[in-house]
Amino acid sequence: MLLNRFIRRPLFLIVIRGISLAALLIVFPSGMVLGQEVIAPQFVLKDLNGRTVRLSAYRGKVVVINFWATWCPPCRAEMPDLVRYQREYARQGLQIIGITYPPESKSRVQRFARSLKVNYPIILGTRQIRARFSSMDVLPLTVVIDRDGKVNDIIRGILLPEEFDEKIKPLLIKNAEGEMRNVKADL
């Protein structure tokens, strides 16, 4: 009986630790657990105009990948802000890339993007591309990638102006070497 108790307790602790680790992996993207840095998954896709978009081509820039859908009200609500951010912060190294998810018809996405005067690349996404960045089925989903190509943050739901100021603007102030840039010189 005593031996049985000594065996069951460690087994119980192992099971509890395993469940806790599994919960962390579901809640946080892989590699972001325990403060590890993750290199953003690379992709090469065509935008709505047929141009090739390579994530690697934006190395040295702060990249904001926004997964969205035309039928998603929160996605539509945040897009005018994304257009404004791209216009206002492109000179500081911001590049927004919109990726539709789940896959939608090209003509519908083109009409929608034209109506909002979207000024950044829009890509027709796939389930596989979305799965590379997150397993959660939430829209909109915004992935923030720093100048070194590392995933800095994943924002589930609308990207609020406060979140942009807190999570993206500081990355724009740092240059590719991680030093603070002279922001006034860019204005």
C-alpha cells in the first residue's frame, strides 16, 4: 500500500504537468512559451494583382500580417486603421500584409479592397498558411514580426489603436541594429 502511494503521486504530478504544458502550447504560439523567440514562418504567395509576395523580402521592416475575411465585421472595422497605419508609418519601416482567411473568391476580395482603398498587399490565404501562424480560429488575427524576422506578438481580435501604440510603434522606433532611431529626422 505504501509503495503504491509513492508510485501514484509522481505519476499524478507528471500527468498534471503534461496537461499544463499542453494548455500553454494551445494558448501561446509554439516557441513563445517560456520567452523563446520564434522566426516567422516564411511564405511565397501571389497578391491580388498577381505579384509575388515573399515574407523574406521584408526583412529589416516591421511586418504586420493581418488575417481577415470580407464577411467578418471586426475585420472590416479595423481595416481603415490598417490603411492609415500603412500610409503614416511606411517611411519608418512598417509593412502591413493582409491575408484572407478562410479562402475567399478573388473578385469579392478585390472589390472589397478597392472600396477601402487598401494600400498594402492582399493575399488570398489558405488554411495551411494560417496554421503556420496560429491554430486558433479567431478573426481578425494580427501577427507582429520585428525587423529581425521574429514573431514579436500575436493579437487576437481587433488591433486597437492602444495596442498599435504599445506593441508596434516601439518596434518602428528601433532600427535594424536594435538602436533607437532619430524619429524627428523621419518626420
